[in-house]
Amino acid sequence: MTENAWLAPTPIADFDHPSLATLVESRGWRQLSTYDKIGAAYAFVKDEIAFGYNRSDDLPASEVLRDGYGQCNTKGNLLLALLRSLGVPARFHGFTIDKALQRGAIPEWLFPLSPSRILHSWVEVQHGGEWLELEGFILDEAYLSAVQRRFPERTRFCGFGAATPDLRRPQVEWRGRSTYIQREGIADDFGVFTSPDAFYEARGTNLVGPRRWLFEHVARHVMNRRVRRIRQAGPRPATALTAGPSIAREPAPRPRP
């Protein structure tokens, strides 16, 4: 595989879209070192794109940017596009995760409708002569902090969109190494893909048919309202989850640059 394959735009990694080009130029990211380019794109997707549920996994990066929120797959679409726009080679790695990881973020009455294994991905970035795995961008700081306040005594934790060996000190900040927030919930490993487009073409999206319609038009709106309430709430008793090793608003639009 040539390096050009890790740098090319695609229909999903559409960094040639005017909205992404404007974002990159307005932030001055092109003038940064490679390390800081990765950090700037990563921090933007992590904390300026809120955790939430879009209408589908295979959205173009420009649509995720317009939404202002996303989950593992959609925020990954955007991060990969931004990295490539900055000349940083990036690729996709596909998985499934156990749906128990979503318990708490998904209302209990909706939980049985979710597939037992949910399509998941992270972005791999080439830096310092190696491929680093970036997954810690999924939960924005405000949401993750709210979950930490709910469960102040917990270390190993699964639920509310996180699966980590240490909830108090998860490895989510860019410091030149891999980052994770859901890795402990991984079930199936589908390997590396040149682009998100190739991943979704090979593995599809999480829901099809009537379930997809129900998710797009009803369930995700309920889930996003729940996520917003969690983000805004204070501490609560940690009685709903167990400390297993591998489980568990629409967000208000953020101002665009």
C-alpha cells in the first residue's frame, strides 16, 4: 500500500469539502508540526464534536462536522479526513463491541433493540515511524467528566459509552501515543482498512431495514436527549452497573469556525 492511499480524499473522508477546508485554514493547523497537527485535529474531534448519535455510521466527514456531534464511527470519519487534509497518513481499523458498553447511554427500554455486537472503529495515524491507534476521542470531556462524577470510586468500568481499565485516568489525551476509551469492550477484530468507505462497504452499518428507520427517526433522538442529560447532570449513586472487564439533545449545535 502506497502512502498516497493513506492521504487521499474519499466520498466519506471528504476533506476537499469547503466546510472542512475552511475549518483547517481558519485554525492555522497547516503551520503546525506533525505532532501538533495530530493533536489539534484530535482535540477538535474529541471535545468540539460532542458525543452523540448521528443518523448513520457512514456519513461524510462534512456532515458530521455540520451535525456537531458523533459517536465512534462518525467521529472517526471526521478525524481521518482532517488528518489527511493536514498531510498526515491515516487509516481505519474495524471491530465490533459488546452492546453492554452502551448501557446507561441507551435507555433501558431501547436496549433490547440494539444488536448484541455493535460496529466499531478507531483511526490509526502514522507518526514517528509507527501506526498509533486513536480511539480516545469518542467521548467529549464534558460528557466523560459527568460519567466520572457519577462513579467517583470506580476504576475498571464498562457502560455509558466507555470500557476502560481505569475510569479515573483513562488514556484519552494525545501525548504521542495510542489513546483508548472503548477498547475493553471489543469483541470482533476486522482488521485495517484503507478508508472508512472500504470498511462500511465490507461490513455495512449497524442497522438495516425497519430497525434502521426506527433508529434514524425515533431512537437516536431519545438517546441524544439522554446523553445531554448525563452531560449536564451531577453525581449519582453507582448502582446500575457492575465492574466487569468488558461491558458497561440532540447535542446542542456547536458554533462552527
